Amino acid sequence: MKKRIKILIVDDHPLMRKGIRAVLEDETKIEMITEADNGEAAFDRLRKESYDIALVDIEMPKLGGIGLSQKIAAEKIKTKIIFLTMHKDEDIFDQAMNAGASGYLLKENAAEDILNCINAVLDGEYFISPAISGFLVRRSRKSNEPFSAIPYVDELTKAERIILKLISEEKTSQQIADELHVSPKTIENHRNNISKKLHLSGTHSLLKFALANKDRLK
């Protein structure tokens, strides 16, 4: 974290809010932690005060997390949303990401992953719990759709598709840079952009995705 940040915890379970706060409050770069017990209360706070991150449960009374994220997007509030949930369901995951989430973190892994998740999101990246990011790989393996129909792939540029193909051949950034006559730094930037567009996080997620779709990369 490069600056002192403000975080809003939105969960209808007091013990969950207390647990999240306990993990975060020793982090010196966090300036303020505020709590709300439902989506409506959270939305009122977000309209009155600026927060960098909102850690949001999906199922809550009055207004759920997905509805809250949609309202935040509609109002063009700049707070980044990280869903903190027990749900591993793919449909709910899709709804959450389509609502504008920057992170999807399972509560069972929150204590170990939450700071990494916040840091990644503040750096403009997506963070998805490993148990959830595997959905994209499994889908691509099972799908009979053309490669262009896989979620988010249509956002890739021609250069990014070429690099993704070379990644599927298990080439390193240096090898790809040599082949394309660019710097390794340029390749690393492309890899980061591809991962963001495909909503992948973690060191090996992009390689796994590329390998799973190797036959469809042209």
C-alpha cells in the first residue's frame, strides 16, 4: 500500500466485521476502518464520504452486495469493491464480477489473503480467490464455444493474443521478448494487462489459462 487508505466493511454479521477489522487494524497504511451492517447503510456512507475499498458481503438485508455494487457503479462512486463471501457458485461469481467487483475473496481464506487482495486491487489489478479463478480454466476446457466466446477474451488486442499463444508454448518473458524484438519489461506489461482483462490473479493463473486454451490460440 502506497498511501493511507480508508476501508468500509459491509456485512450483516457483527462477528465477521469484528474479525475483518482485527486482521486490518494493525496495518499502518490503513487510515480508517468503518462498518455498515447492510447495503443501504453502506451506500449512504459512500455518498457522504470517500473510501478507497469496500469489503462487501453478498447476502445482506435491505440491499445485498451485488445490488450495492450496481448502485455504486451507477453513481460513479470511485470506491473499489471486493466481495468477501462464502459463495463458490459460478453464477453468483459472474453476477459479482459483472456488477463491477475488483476482487472476489472467500471468507474461509480471508485472514491469509485479504491484505494481498487489497494491495492488488489498489494497484489496479483483479484478485480472485484461487478456488474461484479455477472456474475460468475449467470452463475453457469444457466449453465447445470458439475461443472468442470465452468471457473477456474479446477485449484482448492482436498483440496480446500473440503473446498469450507464446505463453501457451511455455515460453518465458525473455524468450517471448527475443522473438518479438521487444524488451522483457514490455512483455511483462502485456502479461499484466492480459491477466486484468481475463480477471485472472496469481502467479500461475495466466499460464494455466493459456495451456487450457492452447489448441484455440491462433
